[in-house]
Amino acid sequence: MLVAVRQSRPLADHLSFRYSFSAGIACVMSGDHANNIYRRADLALYAAKMRGRDQISIDPHAHPLGRQTS
């Protein structure tokens, strides 16, 4: 997605016009409520924005490949 945004030129008459994209990604965990998922995604987005433009940050509580540890 970042590559597509970086390469796009939304205004054909203004080739120098560009925009950026940042995202925060959170995984749904067993027993999650929507407000918890949105909170973790929002915190991840904030972390991405703190690193600068065109960043993606993954919720640090996410488990690789959806595997949860006990």
C-alpha cells in the first residue's frame, strides 16, 4: 500500500502534488472487544506517525501468525 501511495499522482495537472500514508495495525485476539482493537490500532498509528511520514506500525501485542502464547 505504501508503494502505491508513493507512486500515485492524484492531480494530473500538478505532478509535484503528493500525499503520504501511515497506518497502525492491530490483530483481533480471543475475547477482544471493538474498543480494545481500535485502541491498539490507534496506538500503533501514533507510533507510526512518530517515526515520520509513510510508516506502518504493528501493535506490539500482536502475535506472529496469529499464535498466542499462554
